[in-house]
Amino acid sequence: KPQRIAFIGLGNMGGPMAANLVKQGFAVTAFDLSPVMLEKAQANGCSKAESAHAAIEGADVVISMLPSGEAVRALYLGVHGLLQAMNPPTLLIDCSTIAANDARQIIAAASERGIDALDAPVSGGTAAAAAGTLSFMCGGAEHALQRARPVLAAMGANMFHAGPAGSGQVAKICNNMLLAVQMIGTAEALQLGVDNGLDPRVLSEIMGASSGGNWSLEKYNPYPGVMENVPAAQHYEGGFSVALMLKDLGLAMDTAAGSASSTPLGALAKNLYQLHGGDPLNRALDFSSIQNLFRRPAGD
Ligand code: NAD
């Protein structure tokens, strides 16, 4: 069992993930550009490093959880990148959501140095990160995944091998594109019912037991007053932001362009989220706030 883990990027997701590794007995050395996040990681039992290079010294496993492909590329590639300082048998696991092509390039560069590497983006959000119940969608060689299993098991409940390098990222954006389409469809159906005199709770119960049932309707209902403990019950605060959904829909559209795939509903979903996110206040709200695009002003 690998014991020493370097963790780079201790934000909303990486922070609780690293804390769970500590709880499971791993020695975690953390680095984040933000001193505030680094302090938090230290309070959760991680050792603090002064730089990413210092964090990976003597590490058996290097995990990154960063906001963008540019950040992940800058971390690993180039003359000052971490890969230049890494040697086998160190294992690299990037959990960030980034373009599949970026993931492929990083994993290929790692492979040139004989380093096992995986793309392992996650689904589940901050609540699952804290509870240690994330789903990992992995791309890379089978033996790399086998090596990663005990580490990922400390942070998640599900592990999928989607295929070769980059496949985890492809699975992730397929899922999130479907989620966006499903959420918008759910919101417009609920509004149509409400506009025609139905109680959204009654309509949700009927559709949930019928062929319109889906995750957004039944587990994450966007209409305020239908469910407790969802962002719709808290003015759409917390949860998965419109800004992050837009990032994932952008990645989905880039991927579709690269494979000449037809994704008309994904494109429309991206457009509707762009319209909704045109107001900067909406960009920080949970993605189920798309309901507001369909709600009529009171008295209309
Ligand atoms: P975040 O912005 O909260 O955290 C990112 C952290 O990385 C920040 O603390 C930032 O200071 C740090 N950072 C940025 N560049 C760095 C660098 N070069 N070196 C060291 N630290 C650096 O973001 P998050 O919500 O934790 O998301 C991280 C990734 O997980 C993203 O790719 C996101 O798409 C994905 N994701 C997020 C969620 C979610 O619900 N938040 C769900 C699934 C996947």
C-alpha cells in the first residue's frame, strides 16, 4: 500500500479528498497556491509544502485537483514541470476535469519517463468529496488503475475504468452534458405544469413515478418547495455552479467538434446556460437555478 501522497490543489473538492486520505492513514503532503487553503489542509492533518516540487519529494503517489487544463499542463509539462522531477515507480493521478486531449498529452509525457498515470475525474460534488463517496471515472492502463485502487477507495465509493488515457474525461463530459439537458428539460416541464395550475410537488410525484422520471427531478428537484436539502431549497446556493457546468459543456462541445459528433441538445443546453449565466450573479448559483429562466415574474 503506497503511504506517501503529494496532493496539489486543495480547493472545494481537493481539500476534503485529502482529508479523507489522512483519515485512512496515508501521509499527505499538500500544496496549493492559496495560503488559506493550505492552512485548512494542515488543520485536516496534511503536511504543508512550500511548492509543488517540494510536495512531491519522496511521494509514492502524486494527485492533482486543479480548476483547468491550463493549470494541470503548467503543473506537469515543460522544463519546470513536475514530470521532469518524477521517477518510477511514482504514480500520477489527475482528478481535475480537463480536456481529454490535455489528459492524453500529460499521460503520454509521463509514460515517456516510465511513470504510470491516470486521468480520474470525479462525479458527486463537494458533499460526496467530504463523505468519501465520489465516483472516479478513470482513463489509462489497467495496471495503473490497479495501483491506484487503494488510494481512490479512500476517497470514493465507485471506480470505473472507462478505457485508455483520456477516456475518464470523455465519460465525465458525456455524463455532465446529459445532466445539463436533463435538468433543463425537467425545469421546463415543471414550469409548464405550474403555469397550468399544477402543484410542482404533485407534478414531481407523478412524473417521478412515470416515464419522465430522472435524477434531476427525483434527487435534485429544481423547483423551490418540492424538496428539502437541495440547492432549490436554499436560493440555489452551494452545489454545482453554473460556471462549472458551462466549463464542462464547453469541453463537451470541443470534444464533439473533434469527433464530428452531432450534439444538438448539448449545444442548446450550453446556449441556455450561457444566457442564464450572462448575469454574473447567476454564474455562482447552483446549476438547478436554470429554473429561473422559465419562471414568470409574479403577477404575469
Ligand atoms: P476550486 O477552485 O475550489 O479549487 C482549486 C484549487 O486549486 C484552489 O484552491 C486553487 O488555489 C488551487 N490551484 C490552482 N492552480 C494551482 C496550482 N498551479 N498549484 C497549486 N494549486 C493551484 O475548484 P474545485 O471545486 O475544487 O474543483 C477542482 C476540479 O474538480 C475542477 O476541475 C472541477 O471541474 C472538478 N469538479 C468539481 C466539482 C464541484 O462540485 N466543485 C465536482 C466534480 C468535479
